[in-house]
Amino acid sequence: MKSSPHFAIITKKQLVTIMSILLTSACIICISLISTLPEKTLDILLPTLATVVIFFLFSMILKWRTRSNLTGELGFLYIAIVVAYTILPAFTFLTVDLNLAPGWEKLGRLAPSSSKLGIHLWRHALFMFGVATGYLLVRGRRTSGPISIEDRDGKSGLTIVFTCGVIAFCILAITLLSAPVSTYYENYARFDHLSWFYLRFVYICLVLKAGGYFILITFLFRDYKKYKFLIIIITPTICLYEMIYSFGSRIEAFTILIGVVCLYHFLVKPITLKKGLISFIAIAMLFSAVELFRASGFSLTAAQNTVSERGAMPASELGAVYFTGFHLYEERAQRSLPPREWPMFFDDFLPLIPFIDHTRWNPQYWYARNYFPGAVVPPETLGPIADSAIWGGEIDLLARSLINGAFFAYLVRWFLRRKDKWWGMVIYAYCYATCILTLKYSVLYLLTPLLKILLPTLLVVELARRFIPLRRQSKLTNPS
């Protein structure tokens, strides 16, 4: 990794001054809005403004404490994602009719008032505040500094070949064992016809493929100058394959692209906030384009007609977290939440226990059983905000958000102690790329893919590396 550029060091006094100016400006803007805009608009704008203020305050404090580029900070990326999942729904509420906006019809059918929409935006702001607080309390001041995971042992080349071979074998096996699929939702049931043995085999292949992607791109970035053109070929190939294979599911491609940004930032050249913002906006635009194309039946003509008739809209996926949270809080307010079993509260840990039914106490399946009983697979995501509506309300939400922020800060501290290990870089890049899943599933959701997907794949690759001989000239150096 090239040396980081010099950052302007902000003193504590300067930080307090900047924060005071920001808060004063926010108060002036609020007063101006209250005196000029109608109440329905204020219901949406005020919590949106609060979200923006929290984001900037968090960013400034984190920048002051770490004195480093924030692009590679897990907490910074996650907070930015929360902002997107808050501001873009607010933008939609202000500009379109929910009953006419593609993907927003379910929220429109609830006929929400602007005040209720605004109250739930305040819950998003509360969640964001808790995550930021928990992260800052645990994060500490340690910075990444230069990261060096060069190929000192001469095993990278054969490791890349082995990982590519494993991924290719897994893709072939998955393709051969899959049932015919023609729609997006059928993709999630493509292996339901298999016997127990073949289902377990497919599961192992899916694990090795998903974990292998991150190990592969990490080793490619480990020697960026040598494998630069290979990265340019492999990255879009993986993303394109995953979107075609899944009939438009974007999460695999999204996480790969975010992982690439993370690895480039740490192993090649630090990405400035401006360039990082441009990268993430580009990925989000691709995200929206794929959703539009999928919703149009993969017809380019139909997609163009939709844009010409309704204009370009943010992906309705960005309202998925809002919708279920809003719905369940409304059900909670009316005391009409369906019965729930107490083990569902511990869903973060239940997937780690083998030989039990992982759908019975899964909140998403509970939601689907009660509100979408005819669905083949759960059609909606929940996440910490919706989970809090099921249990303890806003106090529960604050507690979950604090735990969320503290957990992510701990992951960063763990990484900084192991940043020069190839497997440490793989784990951090994976957490960085998949942190969005925490917002969509649960506070400690990452424990499941870390222990059930990434760890087994790391062990397989490390075992294979044990059989790769050291380069003769590397015997006098310590292998990384």
C-alpha cells in the first residue's frame, strides 16, 4: 500500500468550533423550514435533516480521533448506507405518489399519513445515532497505517490457481444439480428437489464459492501490479455471472464491488472521500439499473419505456428496510402483532446451531407466514429496526443500535491487530463488503456468514497452502 496522503489534523478546539457551527446552522435551517413549509413536508424533512447532521457529526469526530482517511472505515461505510436507506425513502415520499411508484405499492396500501412516515424516519435517525455512539465508544484511536501482505513465501500464484479451480468446480457442480429456473423467485428454490446428501453437497459448494471470491480477489490485490489486468477481467465476470445465475439478484455482485473498493484502498492506494463517494454512487446506480431491468422482465425496451413514463427513480430496495419497520411499528401501535415464540429473540445465534429448523424462529419467515402466507420464500427483509418493533420498541431499537456500532468497532480493532496477515485482510474486506446485510437482517448477522462461509473456506485454502512449497529464495524470510 502506498503511503497515505497527509491529512489536515484538526485540534479538539477546532472540532468543537466546527460542530458548533454545524449545529447552529442546522437550527437556523430548521427554524426557516418551520416558518415557510407546510406541516406535511416538515414531517419528512426534519428527521431527514437530523439524519444528515448525525452523519456529519459522526464523520468529523471519527476523522478527528483516527486522523486517517475514512473510506476504509467499516463504521463510516455502514452509517453512510443507513443514510441512503433513510434519505432516499424520504425523497420518494416528497416527490411521488406511493401507489404509483414501482416497488412502493405495499407501503402505499397502508395509506400512511405524513406524520406517521416522519415518525418512522425519526426511528431511523435514532438507530443511526445509536450505531454512531456505540462505534465511537469502542473504536479507539488506532489507525491502519501502511499495510504490507506481500508474497514473501512465493505461494500466491498457486493459491490463486487453486482458488480459481475450487470456484470453477463449485460453479459446475451447482449448475449441474440445479433445477430449471426461469424467474427471480424460483432462483431461491432451485435446489429444493435434491436429496439430503446432494443438498449438503450443494451447500458446501455454495460456501466455498462465496468465500472463494473474497480470497481470490484479496490475493490478486496482494500483487496488484502483476494481476491488475486479471482483476479487470475477473471482477466484472463474477458480478455478471452472479446476476445472470440468480435472475437479477444483486447482493453478490454488490458485495464483490464493495470488496474491491476496500482492497484497492488498503492494498493499492488510499481512496479519497470524493472518489469513494463517486464509486459508491456508481455502484448504487448500477444497483438501481439492474432492479429496473429485472422488474421489466429483462426487456431493454420495457425498461426504457418505464424510465420515459415515470422517470428515473432510486431502487425500491432502498425502501425495503423502511417498509417492514414501518409496518411492524404500526402493528405494534395497534396491538395486533402476531404471536411470536421467545427463541425468535435469539435468531442471531440460532443459525450457528446445526440440526435445528432455522426457519421456524427466523423473523423473516415469521413475517412471511403471517403477512405473506402464499409466498414461496420470504418476500421482505426485516433488520434491526423491524426487529425492535417485534420486541421492545424504541428502547429496544436504541439498545440494538448501540450493540451494532460496538460490534463493528470491535471488528475494526480486531483487523488492525492482524492487518498484515492475508486472512485478516480477507475477513475485514468481507465484513466491509457485507455490512449492508446487518441493516437488512439483524445486528449480529455477520457472525453467521463469518463462521459458516468464510472460516471454512479460509481453512480449506490455508490447508492447501501448506502443501505448496516455499520459493527457494524465500527460505531465509519469515512467511506471511
